[in-house]
Amino acid sequence: MLDRNGWRLKVPESPLLLEDERLFEYRHPAEYPMLALALTAVAILVAGGFLFQEKDILLATAAIYLSMLVTSLQAKNYYRLQGAEVTPTQFPDIYKIFEEVRRRFHAPQARVFVLRTQGFKAEAEALGLSAPYVIVLPSALIDALAPEELRYVLGQALGHIRFGHTRMAALIGGQESALPSVLSWIAWMRDLVFAGYWRSIAMSGDRAGVLACGGVRKALRAQVKISVGTNQLGDVRGEDLIDQAFKVSQGINRLQAMLIGWQSRIPPLIPRLEAMISWAGLPPTHE
């Protein structure tokens, strides 16, 4: 257990023994309960619409959902048109890492595309209802990470495919990044309902990323690079991060942190690192 001025983080007594064959056992335990809770909330809202005979609202909502679903189903071809595919001759180093992790995870066929996106995308995005799936690898992410650290983000994406997250995402209207701006505000409202589910599948993906790396050290390093910056990594200190975790666990800060986390579809850096360490343990000192 890590203990600092009253802040405590439970960690396994010994680092977790990671095995590719146990991938499905590593799914975050909150995933199914959060999905059930969100779907229950949606069912209550729909039932309320019928009860109060708000047919126009229900029809408008159904039309918007169908448009989101159709748009999300087109996302695979959109990225195929926009990006450069990772092949044995194009981005060969990335291709070797991807194929190795895909075989280890027994993942179905997927096509990876390198794409310059607006802003900084913090993760590879996996899409599709069936093979071949599509993984979008933002060029900024490639610039930020060493080749071996790409195992982490590719492991996340392939984990999402194996866990069935891409199919569920399509069925509930698709990822916000795959939707046109006219629908993004509606996706934001939907994400408030599904925020707990999105966070839990993000942590399931993180666990798959740790597995792909073969240990938690590279995963932690990659996540800090993504969140803080590659050039800034050398100035990051574990003790200072622990101090941050302590400060946001005290008094009113704790309540504010909970509210921020509740609204976030992706876990913030500090709780994300805490979740990886509490699951996989601290990195061995000899790594």
C-alpha cells in the first residue's frame, strides 16, 4: 500500500502476473454495471416520453439516433479515405508491433491508418462492427511515443476490439470524434449518461495496453507522455504526482474531483495512473 500524508493507494503485494490468455479476465469490473445503469437511465427516459405522450420528442430523438448510427457506420470508410494505411512496406515498424500484439490477443483482422487529426488525440481509436476493424493512429501520438511505447496504445485499441467495445459504441451512436459537429452536442449529452461506462472501458483498454507492454512501467511512461508531453517527461517526479493525488483527495477538493470525474468520459491522468498501479502493481525496481 502506498501511504502519503493520509492518502492511500492499495497495490498488489507482488506485481500482477500478466498472461495473454487471460485477457478477458482483465476487463474492468465496473464495465457491465455502468452499462446496465446507463441503459436503465435511457429506458426510463424513453418510458417517460411515452407516459407523457411526448411523441414529437421521441420521434426527433429516434431520428437523431439513427443519423448518428448511420454516420458511425460510415466512419471506417471515412478514415480509409483520409489516412495512410500501416502496411509491411508503409510504416513497417508500426506494422510489426501491431501484428505481434494482434496475434498475441487473437484479435480479428484490423487495418491501421495514420492520420493527422485536429488537436491532440490521446489514444488510438478503434472502430467497426465486424472485421476488418479500423484503428486510427493519430500522427501526433506517433511523434510523442517511442516505437516500443506504441504497444500501449495499440494494445488499448486491440483490447477494445476484443472486448466488443467498438460494436457497443456503434450501437449507442458512435464515437463523438466520428460525428459531424451538428451532432457532437447531442453526443455530449448522451456521453453524460454513458460517462461511467466510457470511463470503465477506457480502464479496460488501459489494462490491455499494460498487457501488450508486458508490464506496467512502459504503460505508465507512455500515459504520462501522452498527458504531459514527451519533452517534459524528464521533469516529472513520482513523489510530486503522489502529492497531487493526496491534495485532490482532501476536503472540498475530493468532492470537486469526483464531480469532474463523473462528467469525464476519459479518466483524468491522476486517477488513471492510480487505477493501473492498483491493478498491476508498482513496476519492479530492476526494470
